[in-house]
Amino acid sequence: MKKKLKVFKFGGASVKDAAGVKNVTQILRSYQGDPLVIVVSAMGKTTDALERIVNAHSNKTGEGPKLLEDLKAAHYQIMDELFEKGDPVYDEVNDTFVAVEWVLDEEPHENYDFMYDQIVSAGELVSTRIVAAYLTRQGLPTHWLDARDIILTDDIYREGWVQWEQTIENARSIAQPLLDKGGFVLTQGFIGSTTENFTTTLGREGSDYTAAIFSFCLDGESMTIWKDVPGVLTGDPRIFENVTKLDRLSYREAIEMTYYGAKVIHPKTIKPLQNKSIPLYVKSFINPEGEGTFIGPDVDDLYPPMVAVEKNQALMNISTRDFSFVAEHHMSFLFNKIAEYRLQVNLMQNTAISFAVCVNNNSLDDKVRQFAQDIDKDFKVLIDSEGLELITVRHYTPQTLEMLRQGKIIMVEERTKNTVQMVAKEVPTMKRKA
Ligand code: ADP
Ligand code: ASP
Ligand code: MG
């Protein structure tokens, strides 16, 4: 019987160098002959490097071309370890870098987000060229697919919204026939295209979402995200000791945790999978035999406490200038403005004359301050963004809360049956005068 489609996603950490690409190839060997869509992110920290290039160009610092040269050299070094001299992949990769050079040769585009997407998308375009070529040379025939021919979005740059009908149609008419030919189909995470053929991106860390879009559109049997951790853990191992792996998670639990900053999966990933009951596995590319975490329907386990920490928060305290109550009509105005500035609200609390709201504060843009300025005529806004983080705890215990509060000032706290959320700040340490 014909095997059903699986979708794999390999993130930047898995392909950060030549050894990583070889390891991914090793994992894929055992799936040779299976219908498989492979979604790959930019190598290592390439997207961060490309963001620096965007900013250099936007601020006209003149450093853009040099930064791009360095990034290109890093990719060439990886290719030198993987390919013979003169391999056609060098030209493919070079063409993508040349396209970025052209953007840098022009005046910065007036729409920052548009320019961002045209430059930053290069990371996935080159990584996929390299991985697809390497797999093919290693005897695993692989079709390179341009994700922009499949994923159609609106023209909200840096956060493209998927146009599902057209995307499903494209997946069936373009990706499926490629799969039917045999061989793997390998494509870019994170990127899409508008109807006018301009490149868009789906939001930072969006490659997981890309894999979910393909799983949904092509009715995948399962999706697997390959990570540098054994699976989904009870907290970020870079922040907490003694975290343990969760063997099984419900879609609901996964959505709750990732939305509030569990960096292990992009929050938009779960919904398309849930709609078709497609199971999601999070597995380790370091130990591919490990069981990983299963995320799917019908999981109603008792969960241990799980913690997500989202840094870079801003707490806004909004009050009316005329001392009137913050009533419904104010709320409706404020929420419309919040939506207009695309601020992600993580927590809110209101009293009679003020409204406190905690939002993500992206250092790249200045949306929080712009929002405050926009409403300044009618509302006084006090912004606190110094060292603030949002801590979300599911299935909390008194001990977990106590541990989390240590050394912190809790600015706002909210508690429901299963969840505690706190906006916290480091306690400033006192220093003796010399
Ligand atoms: P990728 O290369 O696939 O994009 P990331 O580096 O973005 O991977 O994400 C993997 C990292 O997420 C892990 O190395 C880990 O430090 C971090 N992480 C944060 N929260 C969790 C969690 N709850 N479980 C597992 N890993 C987590
Ligand atoms: N390369 C993109 C990023 O770093 C997308 C991703 O890795 O998921 O944000
Ligand atoms: Mg990532």
C-alpha cells in the first residue's frame, strides 16, 4: 500500500554547519522512498544576520554590503565542506546573494517591512538550495520547491496572513505532482508570496507554521519538528534547571504554552494540524531514535507545572486625561488602536480610571511608543519596559510560583484555575558605594 505523506521541519540549529547538514542527511536516509515534504529554515543565526543587514540599509550606515559579504563567506565555507568545486549549487546560492546586493544598491524602500521581507527571505532560499543539492548528491533525490509558488499571503509584510484557498489549490496542483514523481520535496520555511509575486514572511520562527501549512494542504499523516532538545520540556532549558520532557501534550496545552512564549514551537503551528487531527511530533536531531513528544487529539494527561517565559515586554498604564472612567467606549477605541498597531496583548487588568496592558515589545520597531503617541491627546500612557518579562505557568503549584517569584518584583498577576501569569521585573541589586 502507498505510504502516506509525512512533513518534516528542520530548524536553523539543525543545519547550522556542514556537520549539521550531514546529520540531517543521515536522518533522512531511513525515509528514502517515502513521500516526504521537508521544510528547512535558514542556517544557524542567518536570519539575525540578515536583520542586521536590513537595519544597516534602512539607517544608511553603509555597513550592509560588508555584512552581506561575511554572510556569503560563511555559506561558501559550508558549501566547500559539502560539495566539489564547480558544483552548480554555487551559482544558485550566488544568484540569491546577488539579488540581495541589488536591493542594497538601491535607496532604502520607504516601507521598512516590505524591504525586510525582500532581504530576510534570502536565508531560507540559500539554505534550501544547499540542503537539497547535498541530499541529491548523496543519493537521496530531492526536488527543490519554491515555497512562494505555494503559500499565498496578503500583503502585510513581516506577518503575512495565509490565503488558504489559493494555497491549498497551489499545494495540490504544484507540490503533489512533484511528490508523485518520487524523491523528497524540500522547501523553505518562513516565506510566502503576495498575488503580485512579492515575497512575504510569516513572522519570526515561522518555519514550523510553514510545515503545518503543507501538512494541512496535502493531508499529511503526521508532522515532525526536529530540534536540539529531546522534545517539549516543562520549561526553557536555557533558563531553568531540572526541566523534564513531556511525552504527550494536547493541542490545547501546546497552543496555550507556545502562545505565551514557549519558544519550542511557533504558536500558529498547532491550529491547522488540530483542524485535521494531524499529530505533531517534536523529536531530537541529536538523538533521532528518542521518542520525543507527541502532540495530538485525545490527550488528557495530568500535566506537571509548565513554564513559559517571554522577555521584552512593555507594561502600559493607560488612563483618561479627563479623569473619566475607562468605560466601554474607551475600551473599544483602545482595542481598535491596539489591533491597528498589531500589538500582541498578553495580559490586561482594569480599574475605574486606568487600564494596564502588557504587550510584546519588539526592539526592531517602535510600535509601543508610536501607539502611545497616537492616543496621547485623550489618554495618558505610562510605559514600563525595563527588564520586564511575562511568566506563564500552567498547572501551577505553590512551590513553582514561589521559585519563580524569587528575586523578582511582580508588577501584575492574574490567576485562573489552570494558569498563573505574572509580569515580573528583576529586583534591582543594591551596590555599596566605593
Ligand atoms: P529551531 O532551530 O528549530 O528554530 P530554536 O532554537 O528556535 O529551534 O528552538 C529550540 C530551542 O527552544 C531549544 O534549544 C530550547 O532552548 C528552547 N526552548 C524554549 N522553551 C522550550 C520548551 N518548553 N521545551 C523545549 N525547548 C524549549
Ligand atoms: N529563519 C526564520 C527565523 O529565524 C524562521 C525560522 O527559523 O523558523 O525566524
Ligand atoms: Mg527557531
